Amino acid sequence: MIEVRGRRRGVTDVPTWLRRDGPVDPIAVLSVARQVAAHLSEGPAGAGGRAAARRLRWLLGVHAVGLAGLSGTVEWSGRPVDEAAALELAAAAPHSEKFTGKPGLAAVPLIVDHEVTGVLVVDGPSAGKAVREAAWLVENALERRHGEYTTVADEFEAIETYLVLQRAVMGERLQVQIRVVPDVLAVPLPYLVLQPLVENAIRHGLEPLGRGGTVQVQGEARNGDCVISVEDDGVGMAPAEVAALLAGKATGRVGLSNVDRRLRTAYGPWYGLVVETERDAGTRVLVRVPLSQPGVLPS
């Protein structure tokens, strides 16, 4: 097995742009990230470009954020300190296909399916690191316009993004172990299947303990299937609670039932969630999908 750390960061690193005064609410950050994805449904030059830039500006805590399509027109939220320099970077970025910038100002092309689709510009403290984090979020949102499936590798990276935010709040109280065998990294599965399971493990498994705990996420090939487990050493659940969760009858906790339903719809009744838990004994949730399925391809 290998330990997956993601292309841009490890799960123990807290991005510089999240180190603000006061606590960071990861649920609020994830909500904003989802709003960014919704605003970008028509691309960076679409009607939601300015709204997406506004949300990204809040998320990054910078002076200004600009989004541009290939036409070169930049939709700004906030005013860059040196607007002429910012526009010059935005015009040059699509041709460089890599990060460009200077202290306090940075631009990066947005690449989807190996093609440049637009430009992201960030003006503010730690702009270089911030623009890389934001570019991953925007590219991910743009990629998800094209279909319903992603890969295990991309889902694990989404998990790492969520865990970075949680580590910003919980610090050393949250311990994380992520392991996946290379054989399953390219396996397709529905978008956002794993992140709700990790969120459930932390919010409803570890947080009630007060002292924190450990979340383990593992992926392997087993008997023709890809099997992914999300396990915590938290408070656990009674069997009746699990039945209510999977039936969608638990108030405020619809994540598990949604994932279970989506898996069964995509792969058939044998591929729903399996939940192993007891009171005060932690919880393990198993996701099983075929290593290959006719008609199911990552977008």
C-alpha cells in the first residue's frame, strides 16, 4: 500500500490562507466551496463568474479575486492594488500554462481536460499559495459540469481538502490515516461519495467525545471490487440509529442515506453502504463499487 498525500498538500498541512484570527468553521467553508461550484456551472466567463469571485475572495481572505474566460474579460470581486499589473498577468496566464506572479499578486490558468478554460487572479497576502488552492477548487468545479462520475484518486483528494479544513479547527485532536493501493486509483465512482462519510465520522463520531480521535480511510481491490472504508474511534451508534440513518429518517443527517441511494442507483442493490458500529466502539462504513462497470466512466 502507499499513503496518498494529494498533489498539492498533505492532510497535516493547514493552508496559509486559512490561518486567520479566530476559529475557522469548516462547514461554512465547504458551503462556500459548493456555492462557488454552482456559480461556475456556465464556466468562468458565465453569468455566475462575479458571484464565484466574490465567494472565493471571502474564502481566501484577500483584497481581490478575478475570474476570466478565454475572452480575457476579468470579473472582479474587490479592487486589486495594481489593476494594470493584475490585468497584464491575467492576459499572460493562458499562454504560460503555469503559475505566474509577484509578491502579493498571482495568476494561474484554469486547466480542465488538459485545456485552458480561463484564468484566476488573486491579489492579497500569500497570493501565491492562495491562488493554487483556489485554482484546485475552481478546476474541480468546472470538471464536475461534465458528468456524474469521478475517480477514486480525485475523491481522495477531495477528502484531503476537507481534512485540511478540519485540522485547522481541531489541530492535533484530529489524527488521520489515509491509505489506498495504486490499483484502485483510476476506478470510477459517483462524485462526493466519500467526503460525506468522512464528515459524518468527524462531526457525529469524534466531536461528541470532546477529546477528538482518529479517522482512517483505506482503499483496496477485493474480489473484483474496489472496497473503501471510512473508520473512526468515536462514540459509535446503536443498530436502530444506523437503520434510521440509511432510511433517511435521522433529522439533519441525510448524508449516509444519500450516498447509499446513489450507489444503489449507479451499481445495483448489492452495492449500497455497509455500516459496522456499536455504542462506544466507533464506526466503520464500507463502500464497495465494481472495479469496472459498463457505461460508467469518469468525466
